[in-house]
Amino acid sequence: MPKRSAPRYQLLANELSRLILDGTLPPGSILPSESELSEQHGISRASVRAAIRELVTAGMVDVSQGRGAFVRIPRAKVRRHPTSRYVWEKEQAGKADSERQETSITDYDAGLQHDDVEDVAIYDTVPADVDLATRFQVPPGTRLLRRRYEHRPHLEDAPLSLITSYQPWDQAARNPDLLDASKEPWPGGTIHQLSTIGIEVMRFIDEVTARPPTIDEAGKLNLPDGTSVFLIRKVAVDADNNVVDITDAVLPGDRTELIYEIDLPAWATPPLQP
Amino acid sequence: MPKRSAPRYQLLANELSRLILDGTLPPGSILPSESELSEQHGISRASVRAAIRELVTAGMVDVSQGRGAFVRIPRAKVRRHPTSRYVWEKEQAGKADSERQETSITDYDAGLQHDDVEDVAIYDTVPADVDLATRFQVPPGTRLLRRRYEHRPHLEDAPLSLITSYQPWDQAARNPDLLDASKEPWPGGTIHQLSTIGIEVMRFIDEVTARPPTIDEAGKLNLPDGTSVFLIRKVAVDADNNVVDITDAVLPGDRTELIYEIDLPAWATPPLQP
DNA sequence: GAGTGGTCTAGACCACTGT
DNA sequence: CAGTGGTCTAGACCACTCC
């Protein structure tokens, strides 16, 4: 026997979804108002709203009070290349100041930090929680230097990333400039700044997860409903396998594409053609 | 002057959220029923439902018809190490069958494919769309071999990943076994299977994005509301920089952690201690 | 001021889960 | 069967946008 019919709001959501996907309602176009849909389909306004909520959650529609509901225009993705970016950043940091290119780290489009304008840098110290203490191999409660940034591509835009970086306070204190937001060694970047205290970063480990945004993050990153955030925990390791820096980056899920490149060692003997 | 008060459903959502975060409502515990909350707070049931929907979208609560609303128990994350996995897989694939370890690719916990049970393998051919055609550098419409899999950690569980892999049909046809799900060369894995047609994979490029799940994906991956999926496009490149395989993997955002390791070349001269 | 979406109510019936 | 969440209605008022 046939399935019981789907709920009315679901039927309407499906119908609108179809109209969007087949181009009848192109990106940027406005949906009929809630009262129109309610009349046309003979269902209550609450049901219409439930249908539209489905579409918002699915990322197909944006709604704006007093104006209407619009088919979402996909936002351009920012492509980030952590692999090549890290290699490039270390190369740059290794050069003497004199021969370092004019192009700052800011101009290299691929990385996680210093994309363009950086504002709201807050420095403070926090006691290590269990998680961070384990990573740094220090007792819980050890004093950590915490630095927070927001990065935005242009002055008017919403920030593209929220960055929080941690390192043991005792380590950072070997160069007092690292403790002061206004004296931070230029150019920025974990690798160069750690080099000022005699540390060479040999490896980064990026741990990538996704989760729904907190209220705060949704506001700051200007996230539409239904989108989630990337959380990248970037662990910097030195030649002795000590963790020397941990940086958490929160990125908007709908505007970010992460590209990792993995080179594989060549085989001693190439495979035979069949 | 003070802000206008937040809507009632928002106030209730905040209050419940606080109770969850401070442990008064521990993970797994049941929330008061909608009618109870409605009475206790003197608001309509619709407002209570709006409050609970907020919590569901934030990933804090799961609701189940006929039973109640429960504080969500965070699901264990599956850690995937594409970097080391790819290197290991190529190493294994390079060994002669005789010296290959008993441990199959299945047992290596880190990768994207062949985690455990693999079912629903569907093979077919599709014409290349513009995107895929560009990647493979073939004319749009060129015939591609498409292989689809679902992977699940145990027979009863929901699948952990939905995999779709593409390669030019002409390329795959050099080994007819690749065209037949029942004869697919063992062990699995892109690298080994491509080696049977004389191709050595030299590089993988992982392109990682996140988006809301389609209805289909939400069902198959058993995703709670509000969670999104990872989409990993894994591009395999040979020594001549030809793209030889493209694999799209859809992973549940709430149960996946991706770990990429980036080794950096050493500096010629180590940094000086200050 | 007209029209939009946002909040809210009171009440009804249905579908599912447990006992 | 009682109790839960899921769907739905009809109507009201508010807040915002745009003309």
C-alpha cells in the first residue's frame, strides 16, 4: 500500500525546492510572500513558515525581515592551501630581513593567518586546561600566552576567521616583544615569531572538524542559518617533537575550501603496463 | 536605554542551554515535556517548541517522537589521517603480493576507504560534466567510470561515509577487472588498482568543504538535525601531472576529524637563541 | 502607510513510544 | 492506554523595510 502522504509543509518545501533547482526561481529571486503561499496552497501561514524553514536549513533560501525570502546566491569560497602556505611561510621566515620579499605574508593568499586586515588582537594569559596541558606536556594550570585575532578580507566585510593561539608563557617570554600586541615581530606568522626565540618549526599538524556555530560565532562571521563552521587546530612541532604552538581557527563553513596536497614517495620500480 | 527583551522562546532556550552547560541537565537526561515547560513558564506550546528547535539546531538536544527531548551525548569522532594513510597505502601497493602483509588495507584505521564493511558497490558510466571534464582535461560528455560505495564500521551501524569515484572509462578499461564490482582487484584502494593499469599515483590533493546534508545524505548517514557533512574531493595525480582519479567522499560532520600532517624542510642554519 | 517576516496564543487532532 | 512529540489551524499583534 502507498505511503501515508507527507506533511503539507514538507510538500510545499519540496515544491519550492524543485522550482529552485530547475531554475524557475533563480538565485537572488524572491519567493512569494508567506500570505500568498498560504492562500495559494490553502494552508495556514504556520505551515508555510515551516516549509520555508526547511529550505533555510538546507541552505537554499535566505530570509530577511520586512523584505522577503530569497533564493540564496552561493557565496564565493575562499580557497586556502595550508600545505603550500606553511612551506612558503617557513621559506620566507628563513630569509634575512634584507632579502625578504616586499610581498608580505599578507599577500600570500593561501594561508590561515594574516590574510588582509587584522584587527582586535587581544593578548592575555590563561591557565592550561587538561586538553592543552596534555598537548604541551605541561601540568594543568600552567600559564599560557593566549593571542586572539579576527581577520577580515576588507574593512567592511565580516571577519573570515577567528583565531586563537596558545603557547607556554615561559617560552614566549624569552622574547618580550612576543608578549606585547603592539611590538609583535613583523612579519607575523607562527614560524617567524618562534624563530625569534630560537625555535625552528619542523611540522604542522592540522586537525579539522566541523560543528554548528556558537551564537557568538554566527554573529561575528555573519553566518546564514544552517551553515556550520570549520574548526582547525594547528599544532606546531619542533625538531625535538615538542609542541611549541597551538592555534585554533574558526572558519565559516559556507565560504571556505581547504586544500591539502600530499606528495607520495616514488616506487623503486614503476608499475608495468598490462 | 536597555535593549528590548528577547523573545520568550529565546529566553527559554537560553535558560535550558544554561542548565545543560552547567550540568544540571547532564548528557542523556530528558528535558521536561513540552506541556510541562509550557505550563511552568506560562508560554504557549508553540513557543516551547521554538525554544527546543533552537537547541536542536545548536546540536545540544535530540528529540524523538513519543519519547521526549534529550540532552545530546557527543558522538565519538573517527580520526582519519589522510596524509599518513596515503603514504602507507602506496607503500603497501608497491609490495609484491607475496610479501604484502596479512593486514589488509581494511585494518589500517586512518584512511578514507575500506574502513570495514563495504556494501552497495554500484558501478556505472556517466558522461563527464563540465567540472569533471575540466579536471580530467577531456571534452565534456566523455565517458567516465563511476563507482559508488557506502562504508560502515559495523554491520548494524549507519554508514560512515558515502564514496563516489570517477575515472575516464578508457583508462579503466585497460584492466577489465576494474569495470566489474565482483572482480575488483584486491586489496582495494585507488593506488593499487591504478597500478594494475600501469599508473603510479604521485600525489593526492584533498579539497575539503562543508555544507548542509541533502535529505538523502541525512537519512543514510543518520545525521542529527543541524549537523553538516564534510565533502572531500580527493584528486589523484600521476608523475606527468595527469589527473587519474577523482573520489568524492561525504562524511558526517559530527563524527569526523581529519588530520593532515605537513613536514617542513629544515633551514640551512638553525635560528639563534636570543 | 502598506506589505513583509517575527512572535505568540489557544486549541485541535494525529503518530509514536512505552507499559 | 496514557503521555510524548508532530502537524495544523485561525487569528492577533509587533518590528522592519521600502516607498
